[in-house]
Amino acid sequence: MTNVRLRFASIVGADDVLLLPQLVRHYRGLGIESFRLVLNVGSPDDPRYEHARRVAADSGVSFWHVHFGQWTLEGSRRIFRYLRYLDPDAWYVLADADELHVYDRPLPELAELCERGGFDHVNGCFLDRVAADGGFPPLDGRPLWEQFPLAGSVSTRLACALPLKACLVRGHVDLLTAQHGAAGGRPLPRTAGFVQVHHFKWTAGILERLRARVRRFAEDPEHGERWAALEARRFLDRVAPHGDRIHVADPYLRLLPCGDDYSDHPQWPDIAAEAAGWQWAIRH
């Protein structure tokens, strides 16, 4: 019987609430019972606020905190830091609302391996999930794996976005912006364990949100998140020639049928090795 304490922490944006039931179900299936969820919504008057609370209640969870106002990367980093520091010796699974982790072994076993070896965090990288036709459909209630049956390298190869993520961390470990790595601590070597972060970002409304991010950068070119707007611009420019769709037949994207098992994607070893090469790009 494991003695490690496992917790899950995430910030859920108002636009991502429909992902919440599958998020909770997935991580409960990995053996997590403690959820620290923060909702980010514009104001208490936003109709999405009460809707989000109802969705959470129907999923058997509640929001530990609600942040009203505009979402920022620095604000997100501070919230995640506070969530973890409340129990600095526990192990935290950290994921955005559109990220479902897949591990190569039971999660408690992985945490115990780290404790025995003196490791403080386990990293992983994106496997972007895409609809079969490369479009951006609304969620239809099916399991996400079924609705988005292709997996590959969209974030890196279309947006040039950093694919690395800190996935399982001790509470005291300080993280980098958007959990794209850790600022300290001792990582488990990639050859001993590397997490698949199945990334369900490419859904209905994403193009509009990316365009809004680009406009925000244009209006405030000194904004500290301008690099995120540049990634958005790259993505929009590269899907536009294909009718605002991801060109799923392009072998450069490695988009292949993939289920929810760690061994499903035939090019996963190459994707993981390539992600490790992005270590130099980590933003402190």
C-alpha cells in the first residue's frame, strides 16, 4: 500500500468547463481523490460562473477558489504555486483543463519510484489530439479519445510552442510559466519515465480565442505574454491555407490514430526525444 499523498491541481477557464467532467473522471481513474480546482471567470455576473459551478457539482467536485478577472500567465503561475505550497510534501498532478495525462505505470508506483530515488518531479510532453478531419468541433459528449482520434505534434510544428510540461511534482518544487518545466529540484530521467500529455486544445472556439490573443498583442505590444500571441499567429497562418483546418495528412505533424494507452502512438519515442531537445527554450 502506497503512503504517498496524491493531489490534482488545475485552473479551469470559463471556456473549458465542458471538459471538466471528463477531466475529473480521467484523473479519478488514475487513483486521485483530492482535487484542488480554481475557476477563472470574468466576474460574478458572468453567466458562465453559475454554469461552471453546476458542472463541477454534477462531476462530484467543487472549486477550491474562484479568480475573477482577466487570465494571465503570471497570475496562473502564482495560483499554482499557492495551491502546492499548502502541502509542500504531497505529490501533485498538474494539468490544464484540456490535458489528460497517460502514464507508463500506475501513478502511485511512479510517485514511490521518485521518492525512493530522490527525484522531485516527472516531466512529459504534448501529444496533440485532433479530430479526424482536422476541424475544430464542439464537444459532443463522447469520450475525448473517440472524438479526437488522431494524435501528433501540432503545438510544436504549427505554433512552435514549447511542448515540455512538468506533470507530477512535489509541492515545494517551483515551476516555470504554464508548468513548462521546473525551476529547481531533481527530475526523473526521461528514460525512466516520461508522461504523455494528451492535449485536447483544438476544439470549437479555439480559432476565435487565438485571434483575440493576437489582437490583444497588437493593442499592447509591450505585454508580457507577447510570445503567446506570436505562437497564436503562427498557428492561424498555417491552418488558413487549408480552410482553417489542420492538414491531418501532412506527415510532418505525425498525426496518427491513437487511443488512451501509453503504447498506442508508434512515433511516441521520437516525439518524446524531440521534446527533450526543447529544454534550452524553457522560460524562467
